[in-house]
Amino acid sequence: MKLLLFFLLTIFSFAGTIKVAVAANVSYAIEALIKDFNKLNPNTNIEVNIGSSGKLTAQLMQNAPYDIFMSADMGYPEALYSKGLAVSKPKVYANGSLALFTKHNSIDLSKGLNVILDDSIKRVAVANPKTAPYGVATKEALENAKLYDKVKPKFIYGQSIGQTLTYTLTAADIGFVAKSTLLSKKLSQYRKGKNWIDVPLNLYTPTKQCIILIKRAKDNAEAKAFYNYLLSNRAKEIFKKYGYIYR
């Protein structure tokens, strides 16, 4: 009888839990998304692991126990799908945009992106394009603005857009970050125009952030429910509040 009770309690403790691998730029929006989802599905527990899309993909290639992968681009999910690790082809849940951000009120952002050429700017935080899709977008924007080669010696690289934000707040004078992070409560003291500006959309391709349901979760009803929620109009309204765009 005791053995049966232990078995039933063990099953119950794991019931309703799904694991989601989340690109760093979504780290602020994901809390609001989960809170809203739990209004509809109060018994579902969602565990989140946040990291760069590249590193999360490497973990999934090694059969990390995630049910859903929210990437910052399309390439990494497509690679996983091609390996037979996803239930279906990647779908876009949002488009991410870039902002140039500094915590220093003395930096004159009215100069636009050209401000990074100033001698007073010694270090510029950027995401590593080898591991972070936002790094690819940053490089594209700077190349199109004819600034990349001029400022490359100033770069300090974050392995994810989250780490890049940390560097911008600590080690760098200014940095290219996901706009979504600047619309979070944590950074609400920083103001558009004073501490950050949008990177012009004509300079880069907004990241097509894609989602896949991992094959191990193909029969997991709750994972499917959260996956479908993240593609819904209800979730889209939350993404928009965090600076994501739709085209």
C-alpha cells in the first residue's frame, strides 16, 4: 500500500510540468506570457531555461529534456527540424528589433548610431554573431551604416543578447541590445531618446524568432497547449508590449 501511495505521489509531482528553452531576449516577456497562460491553464507548471539560441540548440542536439524551443532566429530551429528533433517546421512567433542603449545620461544619442564613433566611447557591447541571432542583426546594421570596420576594435562580445545587456550595464559605455529588454519593468528608469534609440529598421533584417515543439513532447497535451498559445493573437499582444514587431 505504501509503495502504491509513493508511486501515485511521484506521478502527481511530475504531472503538469513542461520545460521550455528560451532565447535570452525573451527573458523579460516570458514571465508575462506564462502568467497569462496560467490564467487559462492554472495547473500547468512551466520551467524555463534561458540562454543563447546557439547554446540551447547544442543542448537539444545532445537530447536535453526540453519540450519547446523558443529561438531568436529561424536557422537554429530549422537545423533541429532537419535532424528529426522537432514535431513540425519552425513557426514565427515574433520579430525582434534592436536598440542602441546606454545607462550614461551624458552620451548624446541625438547623433544616432554615429555616436559610437566618439572618442569618449571606448567599449561597445554587441552580441556574438556566432552564437546569437541578435549579433547577426547588429553586424548587418553596422555594415549597412558603414560603421562596422571603424568601431570593431571597440567591441566586447556577449555570448547571448542577455549577456550583452549585462555588459552594457556594467563594462561597456554603450551597447546594441534587444528592444524588448528595455520595455521591461526592470529597466523602466531608462528613457527612449535619453538612454536608448531604435536602430533604424532599414539597416537590418528583424530577427524572425521561431518556435518548435520538440519530438519528445509530441504526446504532451500541456506542451502542445503552451506551444499553440505562444502562436495565438493573445500572446501576440503581450509580445508587442515588449517591443516585438509583426509584418
